[in-house]
Amino acid sequence: MEQKELLRKLPSVDEVLKSPHGLKWLKSYPRKYILRAIRDIIAFKRGEVLEGFTPDVNLNAISGNIEIKIKKLIERRLKPVINATGVVIHTNLGRAPLPPEVLNNIMDVAMGYSNLEYNIKEGRRGERYDHIRWILKDITGAEDAVVVNNNTAAVLLCLSAIAKGREVIVSRGELIEIGGAFRIPDVMLQSGALLKEVGTTNKTNSGDYEDAVGEQTALLLKVHQSNYKVIGFTEDVSVGELVRLGKRKEVPVMFDLGSGCFTDLRPYGIYDEPVVHEVVGKGVDIVTFSGDKLLGGPQAGIIVGRKKLIERIAKHPLTRAVRIDKLTLAALEATLLCHADPEKAREKIPVLKTLLQGDEVIKRRARKIQLLIKRDVRNALVSIEKDESQAGGGSLPGVYLPTYVVRLKVEGMSALLVEQRLRRGAAIAVITRIRAGSVIIDARTIRDSEVKPLLKAIKEAIC
């Protein structure tokens, strides 16, 4: 068929839009993306013809290409994945999965109107933080609380409200950097507070703090080393010592906990993670921590402490700029209610359940994955090995959790190709690791409900 004739047979955009296919698409998809897909496919077919090819340019023939293009254009970019990495609080994979109770509460609040800033009892304007202030005070023992959108914002807000233009004393060993190259000195600079470093990278004592306190001192700041660990010839000042010094010098003490743990992990052999209510109980004036790490809730920055200081922080103009919305509030309230019973929280909160699950539970799940792959995927070589998982998300540095992994090799395919196909899976993306020429699937972070979807993804990737 001649080139000119093929070009004449190409349908117009209007013709495609008014066809039965187009009318069906208009009922299901946004018009702007239908038009974009039609134009793109027609342009592609025209290009093929001009290059000397003879594609089928019939309307029925190209409608399938158009529909695929529409679906690709409107495909949701944020979507679920299976975390087979073994990193429990994986920052790149959304950190903490939420419990069913939390999801239900979000749904209830999101589907209609709510009393976000309305006092139902008194029939007047209310305060959004009242919905969670009571339970934060109850769980932590603090006098008051306020919540913002993440912990960096919490630290920035506290420093801005309490120490702008004045000195904040920090140990050099605690000038941490968190994910995305955000550093404590940079946050302090933005707050307007003046950084005063004391001690050395590996050793700081109470005398270093005491000698640094002066008329311009606004805060003594302690920062928990939640995403790294210094070992060897070290010394630091306990929070109790810092509180005693603060009281003697009449300077408030602030402790940035980072991870924010409500559960005592010492019975599980993890001794270096402070528990929020214990820190508050030692008399710290301001405590900040995250909502989406060891707390196991939504992204949030939680500030608890002395009522006078919290009221000052809450009134700062920056508070409105970094406040949480109703969905985060709904999620956080429900998460905190799960923590009201510490024993039940270990089962209800997915992060805690995943971190604290027993070796045998993980081994059984790994064995099930191995058997299913052996049964359904002929060209796969699978074995189970002992390995180590990590908490991740800037939490529990140096803590390695015993786990079991499935080592997967596929005849005729490189590990890189298998990993890529699993990651780009049509049904669901599976995020794995590669080690020594094999794909590693860590059973710790795979939920029991994900085993079948995982097998389906593996079959689609390599069969």
C-alpha cells in the first residue's frame, strides 16, 4: 500500500473520539488524557508510515494502542509495593505501614465533615490539637503537647520559638545529619538560634556544658544518635545529668529523640533506645520525636513537655505553616490509641510486630515462599539462608535483627534482570536486594497476605 494512501487512512482525532471506543473511554477516563493518547498514537503511526513501514492504521487496530496509552497516562504514581528488603522502616518505601484501626479512622474522617476545629460540646470554634493533646499527655506524662508535619519541623519550630537570637548548647558528638542532607547546624541556622558547640566528637562531659552556660544561653539541646553509633573511646552526658544542670542554671533542656519509641525494647535485647515517657519523667522540658518511625504512625513531628514552653511554641507563627491536616490527625490519634495498651500495641502496630516477630515465624514464611516458587517456577533455584535485617528509617543503629531470606537464582537470567523485572512488575512492584549473583528476598518484611501476590509477581517476571 502506498505511503499516501496509508496516511489518508489514518483516522482523525475527532473521528476516534466519536467512535464507540472513544465514547466508552469518555465515560471512564479524563478527557484531556484521552485526547493526549489519541494524538500521541496517531503521531506515532504517522511516523512509522513516513519511515517506510506499513502499520495497520485502521481505527479498530489502533484503539488498543490508545487504550494502553490512556491507562499509562493516568496510572497512579504512588502505589503499594512489596518490601522484600528486610528494612522495616524503609524511608524510600513509605516508612511505617498503618494498622487497620488507623485506616478505618482516616476513612471515617475523610468521607465527610469533621469537628477538626469545632468544639461540639460548647458549640464554638475549637483547637485541632485538643483531639490528640489528651492522649499524648496521658501516654508520655508530659504537661502539654503540639504536633507538626515532621520532626525536623518540630526541632526548627522549638528552636525558633525558644532560642531565636540566643545560644543553644550542643555536644559536637550530637551534631547529626538526617536523611536528605538535613543537618542540625543548618536547622539551627534557619531557626535564628546561635549554635554553641561543646566537647569533642567522641567525648563530652557535664563540665563542658556547665562552662559554656552564660547569659545568652537559651537551651541545652541533647540529640539522640538515632541513625548512627559512636563506639570505642567515648563519653557523653546522660539526660538526667543535663536536666540537673539545667535546673541549677535555670536553663531549659530539650531532647530530640528522633525515632520516638513508646515501647520498652529492653526485653528484646535492644538497650540503647530511650522510651519517651521515661525521658519526660526525668524532667526534660521539651521532647521531640517522629510519628512514622518506631511509633509506627503517620509522618508527624511530635512535641511534648512543659506547658509554659509548649504554649509559647504553639503560638509561634511558624506553627501554622507546619501544622498537620485532618487525615494525619486522624491517623495519629488512632495510632496513639493503639499504644494505650503496650502489650496489644506490639501486635497491632505493624512496625513493632515486624521488628519483634520471632525467628520461627519468619522461617516458616520463608519456607512457604521457597516451596511455592519450587512448585510453580521450573527454572528457579531457591534456597533459604539465615541473614540479618535492620530497623532502618534512622532508627536503632547497630541493631541487626536475625532473619531468614530466600535466595533466588534463575537459569538463563542475571540477578540484575530478575531484580529489575520484579521491581517493574505490572501487577505489583517487589523491591528486593542483590547479593553474590542472587536476588535476596527477606521474609521479615513480607506480610503473610503478600505471599501469594509475591509468587504471582515472581512468575510474571521470570516465566
